[in-house]
Amino acid sequence: MSRFPPDHPQRVTLADEIHARPSEPLGTPARATYVALFVEPEAREHEVRQIQGLCRRFDLPGPPADATHFRATLGDLRLKWERHGEFSGYTFIADGLSPTPFDAPAESLLPARWLASLPGTTIAAVHAEVCAAGEPVDADALALRFSGRTIVGTDIADGDAVLYTDFRLHDDGCSRLWLVNRGMTDAQTGRTLQRVFEIEAYRVLALLALPIARRQAPRIAAIEAALATLTDRMAQAGADDESVLHELTRLAAEVESGIAASQFRFGACDAYHGLVRRRIAELRESRLHGLQTIDEFMSRRLAPAVATCANVARRLEDLAERVGQASALLATRVGIEREHQNQSLLASMDRRARLQLRLQQTVEGLSVAAIVYYVAGLVGYLAKAAHGAGLPVAPDLAVGIAIPIAAGFMFMAVRRTRRHLADDTH
């Protein structure tokens, strides 16, 4: 019987997650190739099938269909595969060095065309060679490995290794790095190489936002100019507020479209740049005379691009807020104007109602007079008929008496009707 309450359904999975992707130990000397592929979600099943097919060539079980990482030894080659959020990383490791530096990289031991058959697009490809200290590192050695290009070199791991690279693509489409091991263990060497590989992948992923920022910048400038023109029109007397509000709504839609098209990439740029900074810090660099460190290189080359993306993202957010404020201000002004128009309309309707009431009262007075006249006429006819029948009735006197009585009755009836209408209204 367990001494604890039941486990959370995700406890074991989450506890194992931090151990799921350990670095691959790397002996010295060795060579490695790292490839990062941007893989669409719908192509991931095909990716696993390709790895399974490679393993079958070596009579090995492949990864399960839902795997996110896998490692295997394929003859003289070791494979490590990891699936990340947007990309997949492949590391191929072989013992020993090429006869000529970078002439026979680790991926050359793969079956022909297998690497090219993988789904996705390449975002990073790096060849690495790890050798023991002792070989002189001079200008000729660096020129042989990096074709005479500008070198980034640094002491890492508190002096236990030296790393050289140029962060450039060579004729084979790969960048190169040379790691001189002065005293690191196999595990330390594997972790160090993995950090440098990740720096290369993450810096490219961070820069995916730069083309978007360059496309958005002219669009933002045009929207800012249009917004300035519209706010000037708003400040002018007699401006057509309805048309200005329509234009502001169009600008707001453009800004929101720009934000929707770039927000994810700009956020990813910031996150990947943070990962690059952390991986560089983990290298524990110290300067080599006459060479840039990785930190210095990234600060001068990557940081400005990331700052450009962050600036465009801030401008978009600021523009959205400014357009929203202008729209709210104009909508308030339009609303107030409409309230004034409604008040004028109501006042006009009230005047018409009063005129109609007066007319109705006039008509009622005439109606009362007409009714009294007809009643008096009827009484006169009746009195004349009675007088003709020999009754002692004076027709004129009867009419004279009937007129005030009929008028009083009609006055009371009209007054009562008005009182009932007023009660129904309230």
C-alpha cells in the first residue's frame, strides 16, 4: 500500500521531462554534424517514418510514432534526434577526425540521400571537429579550417577548452566549429558542443523575424503618416467626422492585421534570443588575444537585429493604441454631436406637440359650440311642437334655458375626458 495519496496523472511524465534530452557524451577526437530542420506539423509523421526506415537498415528498432526524441548507434555513427516546438534537431557523431579538416564530416557516413529525404527546410547545419590539445593553433591552422575568414575564438569552460568558429556558411552549406579539448570529460564535451549547436539554431530562428520587421517598417511609417493627417483633420473646425472615423477604422484594421501577422514571430524572436544569451553564459567564456568572443560577436551582430524586431513590435503596439485613442475621441465627438441633434429633434417634436394640443383645444371648443347649437335647435323644435299641440311652452324660453344647460354638460364631459387621458399618459 502506498504511503502517499494517488499520483497526479502527469506526475511521472513531468518528473521525467527534465531528463528526457540529455546531451550525447563525446570522446576526443571526434567529429559531429548538427542539422536543424523547420518541420511543419503535418510532416512530422513522415519525419518519424524516415528515422524508422534508417533504423531498419541497421536492424534496429526505430522511435515510436509519438516520440519526441530518439538516439541510436548506427554502425560507426551515432544519431540523436530531438523534436522541439518549431524545429527538429539531428546530431550525428563519429569517432576520429577527417584526414583533412572537415573533409569527411560525420553526416557523410549516412546512407546516400537519406538526409536530403527528410521533410522540412534547413535552418542550421554545422560541422564540428573535436581534437585534443597539442596541435599548434596558428594562422595557418585556422586558415585551413575556415578558408581565411574572420574567426570568432574563445576560451570556454573555465579554460578547459578553446572554441573557434566563423558563423558563416561554407561551400557545402554548413558552418564550421573547431573545439580543442584541454581537459573536459566526455560528458562535458557533449554538453559544450550541444550548447554551441543550439546557439547556431536559436540565432537563426530569432532572425526569422527580421524579414517581417523589414516588411512592416514601411507599412508602419505609412500608417503613422496617415494617422497624423487624420488627427490634423480632426483638429480643424468643420471636419467631416464621419469620413474621418471611417478612415480611422480602416487604419485600425491595417494595424491589427500587421500585429496578427507578426506577433508570434516577434515573440519567438525575443524568446530565442534569450536562449542564445543563456547558452553563451553557460560556456563561461574568456577572451583570446586578438579574437572576438561569441558573446561579443552576438552582441554586435545579433542584438541589433533583435532590437530592430522589438522596435517594430513596439511601434505596432503603440500605433494600435494611438489609433484606438483617436477613434475613441472622434467617436465621443460624433456621439456628442448626435446627442445635440437628437435634443434639437426632440425640442422640435415638443413644439409640434404643443401646437397640436392648442389646435386640438380650439377644435374642441368649436365642437362644443356646434353641439350646443344642435342641442338648442333640437330643444327649439321640440318646444315648437309642444306649443303647437296646445301645451303652455314658450319655444324661445325653452331654447334659452337649454343652451347653458347643454354648454355646462358638454364642458364637464370634455373636462372629464381630458382628465382620463392625462391619467392614462402618466
